[in-house]
Amino acid sequence: MTDKSESNTLQTTATSIEILSILEKVDRARVSEIAERMDRPKSTVHGHLTTLAEKEFVIQRGDFYLLGPELLRLGNHVRTREDGYVLAREFTDRLFEEVELRSIFAVEMGGKAVFIHTTSGNKMGWTHEQLGNRLHLHNTGVGKAILAELPDLQIERILDKWGQPKETENTITDRESLFAEIEEIRNQGYAVNNAENFRELYGIGVAATKQTGGVIGGFSVTGPEHSITGGEQEAELANVVTKIVSEFELELALA
């Protein structure tokens, strides 16, 4: 049973995390604004901000608090902790140069797809494709490609944790249909996102695996649904993504 001191510690951690989440959404805020959003006393919020500022998780500019550089250092550690993550940046850029569609590299963490690298050239990047964003696996091209490389039991555990929330009319919301599509992905080698997490968005994803076994992540390209007609064009794009992923896997194996 959790004792009172442990419970207080957990609540303290949760409060600090909530403050960081608020600052992410609003960019900067005064103590009073954060306290109002959390429905907490200003003194409580100020105490958390003071502790977070001492460790540089937040910084103070006048009356305002912003996210701090320690978060950037930790985030960069996540992006560089495996050789494959570092190498994937070069291949994400290369993929964009080949197809001139928004290109991303994502990995599975905690049962979701986490964006590690994104490239869109001078095109405006979509909000959901920002670095560090976490998306469901069941309704994204890169997510389904990654799922197809996992054992069925692990897929079941991910679905038990996150479910299959319906985000558009095209979202697959039942397991039987999802597993049927995963089997198709395993046979054809790539996954398609046909406006399943955002309306009018089309994506193609291919998983990247290690020579020693196991999936390291996945690459995908996305564009407006009307710009990718399916059929022959889909096959051509899938071939390009697959080629880039094969070159990535080879270079990673030789590294």
C-alpha cells in the first residue's frame, strides 16, 4: 500500500509535469495564469516553478515563465541515444529530396509513434508532425508499419493500453480489421494512412529494422489526399520510401 509520504511525492511530481505541459501549450505565462489554469494556490505553483527554475527546466523572464534549456538537453539525448536515430536524420532529408513530400522518422516509445526527425523544406510543417509529438500507431502510416514488425502479443498490449480511438471516419477501430491490415502490410512491405488520423491527409510508411533483429523505427511521407491518387502513384512512392529505408538499414549495419 502506498504510504502518505510516497503519495505526496507522486502528487508533487504530477503537479510539476502539469506546469510544464501548460507552458508548452501557452509558450509563456505568469504564476497567476498558471495557478488559475490548474485551480491551485499561487504559492503552491510558485514553489514548483522555483524548483523547476533551479534545475533549468523553466526559466524566468520578468514576470513570465518559459520552458528551459534542460528540457532541450534531455530531448536531444533521446534523439541521439541510438546510432540509428542520428543516422536517420540524413535519410529523412534524403527522402524529402526524392519525393518532395513531408518526410518523417518516428520510433515506438510507450506504445505510440514519437517523431524524432521531420523535414518539409520550405513547406509549412503540420502541427502534428512537430519533433517529439506522439501519435497513435493504429491510424498512421509509420505507426502501422512499425506495428507490422512487432509480435502480435506486443501489439495486443499496445492496443490494451491506448485503444483505437476514432479520429476520422476512416480510422480502423476494431482489432480484427487492424490485424487483417497488419497482415497485408507484412506482405506488401509498406503501410498506408488514408486520412485515418487527419482528414484529407495521405501517408505511406515503411519500418526500418536492425540487422540483429527488431524494429528501430519507421520512415514515412505525407501529403494532401488529393495529391496522391493511389494505385500506380502509391506504388511508386512506396518503392522510393522502401529504397531509402533499405539504404538506411545497410548503412546502419555497416556503421
